[in-house]
Amino acid sequence: KGCKLVGCGSAVPTLQVSNDDLSKIVDTNDEWISVRTGIRNRRVLTGKDRMTGLAVEAAEKALEMAEVDPNDVDLVLLCTSTPDDLFGSAPQIQAALGCKGNPLAFDITAACSGFVLGLVSASCYIRAGGFKNVLVIGADALSRYVDWTDRGTCILFGDAAGAVLVQACESEEDGLFGFDLHSDGEGNRHLNASIKENETDGSFGSNSSALGFPPKGSSYSFVQMNGKEVFRFACRVVPQSIEIALEKAGMTRSSIDWLLLHQANQRILDGVATRLEIPTDRVISNLANYGNTSAASIPLALDEAVRSGKIKSGQTIATAGFGAGLTWGSAIIRW
Ligand code: ACO
């Protein structure tokens, strides 16, 4: 059985925050941020706007492009590390989209690798489980989890959502070829947003009993990152992973029309392209406008490139995500 990508969409918040804007709240400047990262602007959610609102907008656009009725969606995979609800946000998105055909909807948590994991999961559900129309949404609002006084992290991230519709098809039309997925929890210390230490150290609420519960409510610390380690990790594992996925797909580097990586840092995109000997005009990059939007970055960049006519029907894309966990993975797909 085959599966192919038949629609995409994306959404970003209205508020744009430039490097100059950031230099008013932390000790930084446009030159430092642009040279080290390639980022110039990012979009940030404000007021009552939520990640799920962006996710719904992106998914609606993907369904419209695919000309698929919401009632025909049988699976909604929301790739996010910043759900609006600790129990998961996918069912709320399913309801807001009006998917009433008794679908399954759940969250996948894998930070910046989330979308690639979602894409591969969609193909597995279609090939093994008889699902026909799978919405894969990558959406994150890391602005809510970064310390806006920490210039080492707050300059990097933005909020966004992107979505694709993956559809069952005949095997000759298959558009999801080889993939390669990994995780390494040993590297968690380099990038995390964990439950605050002092809330798991045995200091319980005022009505705690001798049994040691109930505990106090928990909250998460801001994003903690060792940028240099994450940078080195990405430049090392991503080219290897793409080579493995290509081999599984029975393809070579020359089969790649577009390199579409998680949009973390222009220097990472350039480093990976150099190692794979892919010319820079074959590398999709939009991080100057949006920063690192975590699980949203790949479908956001895909949607822009498809709608602008850059990526054309039938072209082969090597895509890869990498980030917290640590997690990483790649997939060779056809648009
Ligand atoms: N403005 C000005 N100066 C700064 C800033 C800033 N925003 N941030 C740090 N500096 C300073 C540092 O204090 C340091 O000063 P010093 O030399 O006097 O000590 C100097 O600049 C160099 O800092 P480094 O941290 O060594 O800079 P580096 O070149 O490593 O760049 C960066 C930092 C951009 C974060 C880079 O390491 C990076 O992009 N890493 C990868 C991050 C990433 O891609 N994460 C993806 C996963 S995200 C996820 O999964 C959620």
C-alpha cells in the first residue's frame, strides 16, 4: 500500500518581533543574531491566542488544498511539545476542525523532530492499519517556555503551525520512501525544559500527610540549552541520518531535489548541505523570518515553498528533524 502528501498549510501569529526589538529587552544586537543564526524576525503568540488556534488554521488550509472533507479524516496526529492541555491537544483540534467521522486524534511529543516522526507514523498507520486520510500537524509555542531574560535562548525561537494531509494511495504513487529515526536520552542534559527540581524534592503541600502526599502542583523550568553541544550534535547526526534514509529508499544524494531541514540555524543548514554536497540553491530556508519554530518549522517551510512554486509536484525532498530528547530523524518524500 502507498501513501502520498496531498495538501499542506501553515499559520503564524500576527505579532512580529525583530532582532532590534529583542535588543531592547536583552543585551544583544541584530548583527550577533543574524551572523550566528541567520534569524532576523520571529512571530510570537499574544493575549488569548493559543497554539491550537494556529494548528486549526494550518490544518484547514491543508484540507482545502487536498480537497478533503474534514469528515473523511480518520487520524489527527498533533506533533507538539507545547500543548495547550497537559493531556494533549489533538482531540480539541479534531473537534474544532469538525472531523466527525469518528477519527482518532493524539499528540506526539518529540520537540523539533516531532513532524518527521509524525510523517513516518502516518505512513505506518496507513500501511498497517487501513487509515486513509491522516492529518499531520506540527505546532509549537515555545515563546511560552523560554526565559525572555536569557539572550542565549530567547533569540532563537518563534511560534507557528504547519500541516500536511497524508493519504492512502496505490503503491505506484507512493510518496514516502526511506526513513531513519533515533533518540538518545543521554543527551537530554544539553537541551530540556524539565519539571522544576524543587517541586520533586519531597517538599509537599501544607496538607501533606505522613504518607508524603499530595505533592505541590508542578511546573516546568524554562528551556535550558547548551547551544554548542546541540550545534555539534545536529551537524554530526543529520547528514548520517539522511544517508541512511536515502539508502533505504534505494536512492543517492543526486536524487534529492530539495533539502528541507528543521529550521534551527542557518549555519546548521549550510553545514549539513556542505557535508551532503548539496548546492545552497537546493536548500529550503525561511528561518530569517520565523526563527526556530520547533515541530512547525518543516511543514511551515514546505507550505511556503509549495505555494510560491519553488517545490513542484513530483520532486523529491530529503527532510530531517533534530532537537530535544535528544531526538533526530529523516525521511525521503515526494511532493
Ligand atoms: N547576543 C549577543 N551575545 C551573545 C548572545 C546574544 N543573543 N548569546 C550569547 N552571546 C555571547 C556569549 O555570552 C558568548 O560571549 P563570551 O565569548 O564573552 O563568553 C559569545 O556570545 C559566544 O556564545 P556561544 O554560546 O558560544 O555562541 P555560539 O556561536 O555557540 O552560538 C547559538 C550560540 C546560536 C545558540 C548556537 O550554539 C546554536 O545555534 N546552537 C544550536 C541550537 C539549536 O539549533 N537548537 C535546536 C534544537 S531546539 C529544540 O529542540 C527545542
